Amino acid sequence: MSDNIELLSIPGKWDLTYNYTAGETISKFLIEIRDNARIMATKCNQCNRVIVPPRSYCERCFISIKDNWVELEPTGTLEAYTIVTYKFEGLPDPPYIIGYFRLKGADTTIPHFLTGIDLSDLEFARKKIKVGLPVRLIFKNRGQREGRMTDFRIEPLQHDR
Amino acid sequence: MGQRVGIVATGQTRYRSKRKDCSAPDMVYEATSRALADAALTLKDIDAIIFGLAPEALDGINSMDKWCADAAGARNKPFMRVHTGGATGSSVANAAVYHVASGMFDTVLAVAMERVGETPDAQTILNRIYDPVVASDFGLNIINHVAMETSRGMEAYGFTEEHMAMISVKNHLNAFNNPYAHLQINVSVEDVLKSPVVCWPLKLLDCCPRSDGACAVVFASEKKAKRMAPVPVWVNGMAALTDITVPGEIRGGQEQIRLTAARAYQMAGIDHPREQIQVVECYAPFSSLELMYYETLGFCERKDVVKLVESGFGAMDGEVPFVPSGGVMCTNPIGATALIRIAEAAIQVMGKGEKRQVPDVTNALATGYGGSPGPGSASFVTVMVLGKK
């Protein structure tokens, strides 16, 4: 390789638009959130697992479970968490807490932000978060719900303010 | 396993945050031609090519396998692309082994590449591996996913940020011995602990870099391997496992690794890994993942992980060196990374490791991990046991 050659590059950009199809099972799940402020899961009657976000099939028993719905309470526990302090391009402005939450009666977990924790002092905030922390779901008002996971927020069950 | 399969040659590019001197095919050519030269082979010796490349948005070019096929030596030969996220490289190797083991091909080239340096933030792209309807609103990406596994791991294993820092220091030190390594920087425990928090508990120096580079490995049938290489490296055990476990479910990623290793060990006749394996090239882009491998790969029980970290178990002069190459923490061209683990493990068995050579290696272990547990994303785990006999 010659040492002094000027090495070029040209700019590029991917700017694509999509409409992501939810399908029948997830549509029903999101419509229940939007219209009735409730979380519906599917249940496999063979292995008894309750799956949320719901799937139309049980991947372990390999049977359809698309018509077997159960309602879950809007409470649960924090199962995994991180405090994000870095600004990723195109992702939310830090700081924020992401967690995986197990709703009461569910065998799976859902991702969401953990809100209701003061993040002005991260050291202090960290001490208040632990795997197993009880949480509750708080739905937006009826007119504000649009059939998305962001129609509700998740915060600690008990507030100590 | 059908026909016995051996590794006869490896080739790697120098890894950098940006290889401005190379086009993508140039990098594939560099790794491929070095692998051929390693065993004095020519393209005539190669019957088929398996090519690896991870999500295309990282490179910003669709189906780059088509652009790179000729640089991999595929003219007039069977060629296919394999993609399993971070495990792409080891899946490429597995596919090459399947090709040879089947008896249909005698010599197969596995080559994988990635340019992670083309785009300013790979995590923006990796956010889009999750279910777009139920998961993408929450800023998920690989770093915060691993951070979540880590915060769970800290509670389950009892390790601290200091223990993670000790792993990072060890790997950065090892990278100085590897002429191909991307990051070659001096790092102290204090440096790691004081580096900016990215996603707690992960700090910048607990995390891998984004690298450009390519790696190639030549697999051959027993008869050919013995002729082609002075020290052929035998694929004595291999296993691959897929799961859709979501963080917080009963079976986490650690359990998947344990299961995959058990299957590969059974095939290779390994029942006491700590006594039988002399070096490990595990797929650990983050410090916390490496120390959990001590348990999941069967080197100790969970309660002893912290003790092993503190005693320098995985250091170059430790009982079983982990990632003498500096590992994924110092070099991560995503689609090629898991193939580098296999190349580096093979180099150890061949005795070609020079400054990073571990003495008296008869068995070496290489792992791969791709995807990410989470909605809409599966995990792919691979384990390969390589031996001198």
C-alpha cells in the first residue's frame, strides 16, 4: 500500500418508511389496552404458561393458543433493569430506566420504562431499584390511549415521597 | 458427526475502528488470501465458501454477500451467506463443518466480515432487531440488554463492578500480545470504574469497540487436513442452540450457554473441562459476560465465580487463560467476531499464537452468541471444542 494516498469516503443515508403489521393477536392485545385499559395474555393449556405480549402459538408445545385469552392484573415485579445514561442516536434522551417486568400471573416479561423514580441523583436512585421490586401499571386517560405499549407507564407500587 | 473435520488454516485482517484503506471486498480478500497462504493453499484447493455478515444496516449496503463473493474466492464455486447476529461467525464455521462432515465437500472456506465503523451508532441499528410493535418504544439495544443481564447477574452471582473491571484490565492487557487486535490500550481497574457510565452497571471500558475487519478459516476432511497442515486442529465437539427467552424468564441466557456447552462436551468426551481444556476464546463483548462463562462453561460452580476472578483464573498466567487474543472486548467486527474466536482457538492448538500462545494446548474452546433475548428476538448460542488429537 502506498503510504501517502488520500483515502476517500462518500456520505450515505438510509431513510425508509414502514408500516409494521401487528397481526390479529397483537391487534387484540393493543385494542384491549386502548379501549378497556386492560392487559390480556394468551395461555397454553398444555404447559400452562401465560404469555404476554401474547403469541398466537406456544413455541414449546407447538400448538395454537390464539383463542385462549386471560386477563392479567395491572401489577407485577421488576425482573431486570438498567439505568441508561448515554445518548444513543435516535433513542430517548438519558437518563432513563429500562426494565423487564413480570405481570402477576404471567410467565414472560415485558419491556418498558420504569418511571416514578427521581433520577436527579443516580447513586440514590440505584439503591431504590432491585430485582423483585413490586410495580404497577398506570394507564393514560381513555382519550389519550392510541393502542400502543406507551398507553401505560410502570412505576413502583409504593411511593415514598 | 459424519466425516471427521479439521481446521488447516486461519487468516485475519488487522482490525480497526475504520479500515479506510480497504473496500469491503478488499477486507474479505485480505482475510481469505491470508488463510490460503497460512497452509500454502490456492483457490483450487477450496470446494465451497460459506460467507458471514450480520445486519446489513451496520454496513449500510444490502446483501453485501453479492459484492464480496468474488473476494472470498467464490468464482465457479458453491457460495452461501449465513446470518445469526453476533453468532454469525460461528454459524458460518458450523455450516462449513456440516459441509465437510457430510462428505459432499473436502475443503470449505469460512469467511466473515463486518464494517461497524461506517455508521456513527451501531446501537441505533441494533434497536431495530426487536419487535417493532411491542418493544421498540423503549430504547432497547444490545448494550442496555446486557446491562440488564448484568444487574441480574450481580445479584445472582454476587460480583461487583470491581470484578468486571478486573476482567476488562486482563483483556486489554492480552490485546497487546495480539498483532490483529483493534484496541491496544493500557487500562487500570480505576480507569474502568471511572470511565463514563453507558448503561449502569456497564461503563465504557466494560464494553467492546466497533470494529472493521474480516476473518477466514479453512476446514478440511481428515484425509486432506493431514496433508494440508502440519498440525491439523480437529473439531471434536460442537453444538448450537436457539431460544426466545426474554430477560426475567426462568431460563436466562446463562442457562442456554450451559446447555450448549454440555452438548458439545458430550460429543468431544469432555467431562472435566477445568482439567481437560487449556484455553478458552469465549464470546464476551462485555466484561460481565466473561465472568459468568466461568460457571456456564463448567469451570466452576456459581458460588466460586468471584473467587476465580479475584485469583486471576483466566489471566495469561492463570489456571485456564480466557481470551489470550484480548477477545471481543478489544475487537468486534460483529459478523466476523464469533469466527475470530474459532480462529484464535485453532491458532492456540496449532501453537502459532506467538506472544499470545498458551503453553501445551491440547484442547481449546470457542463460543459464539448472537441475537438478544427480548421480544421479537431469538438468541443463538454456539460452542466448539477443538483438539490436537
